[in-house]
Amino acid sequence: MRLYLIRHGESVNNAIQSSNSDFKSRVPDPELTETGHRQAKLLADYLADPLGDPLQHPSNVGEGRSHGFDLTHVYCSLMTRSILTAQYVAKACGLPLMAHADIFEKQGVYEEAADGAKVGLPGPDRKDFNDRFPDLGLPADLRHGGWYNRPAETPELFLLRSKQVALEFERRHVGTDDSVAMIIHGDLIDQLINEFTGLSRRDENYSNHWEGNWAVHNTSITRVDFNSRSKVVVYTNRLQHLSPELITW
């Protein structure tokens, strides 16, 4: 199995934070910016390019081996910025788009109260998704009262969920020739790489926002190959599809 961990395009919240504006103006489930849409379109064309991924792991090199991404599955979270980015990819690659309820960003859908406390929100429900994204494959058990509809996620629950997601995707795809794209979120990508490689979260790397073991720009691509018993990070934060002025956090 080849697994591509891909961050969504620039969101409204990303743009607010990158501009050092008042982050109190953040929204719980942001849309993509115009730049985010441009990034997503370029990402999609790149992933559909039959020569787009020549950096093969040695175990995949040989006569007749492809130099493309050759995606077989495209997954997204139920957060708007992930869906919007992944729609471009699924269309360009001629694949169905499947939403997964557990690959959302750390803390979930929330707003900040006046005292700074994070208050969880319901998020869209099945009807909302069907109305706006009729071609999106939804989880069978999607909640009708809003897909999130719980308190803001704690750090402990985030780590537990990340571990469960890593194990689930290994069970689902390892041992196959699947080429899987997960178009998800920065903090989750960071922790999934940790899970797959057995790395710990170094305290100094996680003491501030936007920090971690792994840097991932908007629409960056990280590739992990699963070969026999090995899990190999072939590359991280790949951005060849973007021109310099389109590279954002």
C-alpha cells in the first residue's frame, strides 16, 4: 500500500492566522480561500499526472512500474475545507470521494466562548451534506443531529483517535496494491506520521500552535509506503505542484 497524507488547501482560518489578524474572528468550519481553491486545482492535476510521482521506493522500482500516483481511493474528513479540496482530486482522478468521520482536525468543530473555553458544535448533518455535496460518499452511521455534536476534543482523545485511525487504515489497505489519498488536516498528518513510524511527540515540538515533528504546508503531500513489515516515509511536505506565491500555511 502507498499512503498519501495530503493537507487541505488554504482555509479562511489559515489566512487569518498567517496574516497575524485577530484569531477571534476564526470560524468553526471554514471555507477555502481563493488561494485555497487554486492550490486544490493544481494539486488535483498533479495527482492525476501519470508521471507525477517518480520518487519511487526501491521496492516499487522495476520494469513496467508506474511513475504516477495511480490513486485507487480518495478519503476526506467531514470538514468543509477537506471536502472542497478532495472534490478536485476525486474528479481529476475519476474516483469516488469517501468521507470518513474520524479523520477530522484536532479539537473538532468548536467555537470559543468569551472566557476562551472551546465549546463543541454539532456541525452539518446528513441532509446538509447531501444538499451541498451530493456526490460525497457519507459514513453509514453519520449522525442526524450533526456529525460532530460533542465537546471540543481533548489532547488525550486526539492522540487516541489518531492511533485508531492509523490502525484502521492499515487493516483496510495494507497487503494490497492500493494507492490511498487521505486529504486531511495538519495536526492529524503530523500525528499519523508519528504513529506509522513509532516516533514520540517531543514536548518542545508541541508547546506552541503550528509546531510539531513534521511541517506540512497547505496541499503538501507526504508519502508512506507499506512493504511487507516495513513502513517507509518516502518524502514529506512535497509542494512541486505549487508556484512560490501559492505556498501557504
